[in-house]
Amino acid sequence: MASLPKADAALTALREDLVGDVFAPGDAGYDEARKVFNAMIDRRPAVIAQCVDETDVVRAVRFGRDLDLPIAVRGGGHGVAGTALNDGGLVVDLRHMRAVSVDPAAEAVRIAGGATMSDLDRATEPHRLATTGGRASTTGVGGYVLGGGSGWLDRCFGLAVDNLLGVELVTADGRRLHASADENPELFWALRGGGGNFGIATALTLKLHELPEFSIAMVLYLPEFGAEVVRTFREIVTTGPDEVSGAVLYVTGPPEEFVPPGLVGRLVCAALLTYAGAEEDMRKLAEPLLALPHETEIVGAMPYADVQCMLDDPAGMRNYWSAEYLTGLPDELVDIYCARGESMPVPTGIQHVLFPQGGAIAAGPHEYPVPYRDAPWAVHPFGIWEDPADDDRCVRWVRDVRADVRPWSTGATYLNFIGDEGADRVVAGVGPENTARLAAVKRTYHPVNGLRFNHKRKTGAMG
């Protein structure tokens, strides 16, 4: 760390040079600037630099390096692990860099590093084009893609990294690089699932696909019908086309218009069937779910960008999530999953989620550091609550879900779905066979390790 006079002079210069805003402790707006999605994360950076363009990012990075400050990068600030913040370091905040440029002829889109999923989806929708995105509209595109990228469209369009065409980034020493299949290809390999600690992604280019129609069926059931709902959903997905996806969830009934008043605040089982196609075909696929005793339903065509907002949770809640990727979904596991769902803490915003994989996920490139690709199913206990007094019971419940399904786990996981669960779990998120290769890329492009706020590998690996 630099001397106090040097640090003060450098901060004054950064305030003058940066087009965006600069916040330090004691500044008006500092506490607001350091908030992230997960209210359990309460960290106090020395400086927050809210950059407006790539030049601002270079200025901020050089400031951090001159003062020997560790650097965290904030895009959407949505990650449960809280890696968008640090204590006593520099945060390069990209939230003002949200431009999205669609090239319909090339079926490609360029997204600035601070854009959210909603920015991406709303820009591509008028062109009847889309790409695999996260299941919450507030998720930052940059961290989502670099971590692998799972969503409602992954069974037909592949994971987000399968659609990544190029990345523009600023390294920890302030250099500007472009990574693609033809330029810095080893770095490009690492960026396709290896996370964001190789540089600051100031823009990403993704492949787009035609999506003229999108349809859903959302059906709510009493929890005692959960096992039958899961088995029915399993049959629809495993026998249906790749355009079919969705989830089965145990949730607290939200105060939404489509939820009967008697279910608000109560445990319910929900089946969400998504279909990258016409409503008529969706209705045929959904018939077995609709034939089960249920409380309410929404079936029909819906803009994909609107579906992306359906599971949005408010910022400022307390969060703890995890995930296990499964070798299959036998009836025994269905029963265990549903029993744990019926024990879910209520009323909270906790969601007990079962996602299908397969399709284009499994058929995609296997050389990237996304070891969960071949798992046919994933369980994602998603804890979100308001009262700190609920911390212990909610965290314990998420961990209990993991313990329940571990006999069927592939051992792999998805880093975007987990918090700080130890070095071994991070290795499981990129694949043991990829860890040394990722570390070599890190040493080549980022030997100073200033960008160290990410999921932690073991010593000597990626930071």
C-alpha cells in the first residue's frame, strides 16, 4: 500500500481524470455505491471508480496498480459470493457501461461490460433474435457469461460460453486486449467458463439465434402433489424437443395477481415449462401438467424478455445459494427432493429449484472449463430472505439440500450458482483437469494477481 500523501494525491488525480464518479469512505453516495444484490455482503472498499468507458477502466486500473490496491470488478453485482466488492481495495464499477449493439445481419450482439440481462434481451427482442441468458433480468451479462451461462434457452442454443464470439478486456496492468478464436486463443479458452479474474471485460460479443416466438406454462400446485409434478415434468422434458426447458420449484406463494389469495405466503409447488416456439405446440406439451390437480395456471405466448423477469427477486435481501449437478433423476431422488421441498422455511423467498439440462448443453464443445455440461439435471437451492435472525435456518436448509442429493451428484458444479464453499468446490466448478491450464493462463496474462476477488482456488492456482 502506498504512503498516505501519495494515496491522497493519486485519488485527487483520479477524481479529476475519470469521466465517471469516484467514491471513497465519507463521500456522499459511497454507501449506496457499495451495495450489492446480496445484503449479507457488507464490505468497505477504499475507492469505487464508476467508469463510463474503456478509457476510464484503464485509468482506474492504473490508479489501483500504482497504489498496489487489489481490484474487484462490479458488473451487475448479482453474484451471491459478493466478489464485486472488497475491503480496502479498488472497485472498478462498470454499471454505467450498458450499451448494447445488435447486428441482425451477422446475428451477433456486442454488450458493454456493465449491461444487465434486461439490457441484452430488450435490445435483441425487436429483431426476433435472442441468445442464452440468465434467468433473472438484473443479472450482469459479463460475469454471467464468463462463468459459463445457463438459462431457459440453453437446451436449444447451448450455454452462454458456447455463443461467445469475442471479449474486449483491460488487463490488471492496464493493457487493452481482444480475445477470440483467432486472437489470444488460450485466453479466450479460459474466458469461456473460467471466470473473470484474467482481466476486466469491457465488452463481449455473442452469437444470436432466431426466436420468433416464445411460450410458457406456469402451473401452481399444492405441495403434496410435488412428486407427481416432478415425474410428469421429467417425462415432458426427456421425451420432448430441445426447445423445451423450464424448472420445478418449491416457493412461498408471492403476492402476485395470478396467485390465489389463499396461497400467498404459503408453500406451493410450481412447474414452469418454457418453449422456444409457438403457443399451440406449448399447449400440447403442457397437457400432462395441466391434467394434474392444480390451483392456477398461466399458459400462452409471452415475450422472452418478459419471461426473463418472472423470477426476479428484489435487491437488498439476504442470499445464500448452492447447486449440485446430477447423474440422473430416479424416482428415489424425486421423493427426496420433494420431501426437502416440503421442509423449506416459509415464509421466505427461498426457492427449491430443479433444472433440466441435456440438448445443446450436452452436445456443445467439451473443451471449455464447464464440467457440469454432461449432467442431465441440476438442483439449485436458492435462499433469499430479509431477517438476519433467519440466517442460520436458511443457510442450514440450503446445505441440507446439497447433502440430500450428494449420492447422485456428478461432483461438478456451476460457479455462478455457489458462494464461498471452499477451494475444492471451485475446482469442481472448472474441472480438475482444467485447473493447471487456467493457472498458466493467469500467469501469462495477469502475473501480478491484482484481480483476486473471485472464487478462490488452491494456492498456486488461479488466485
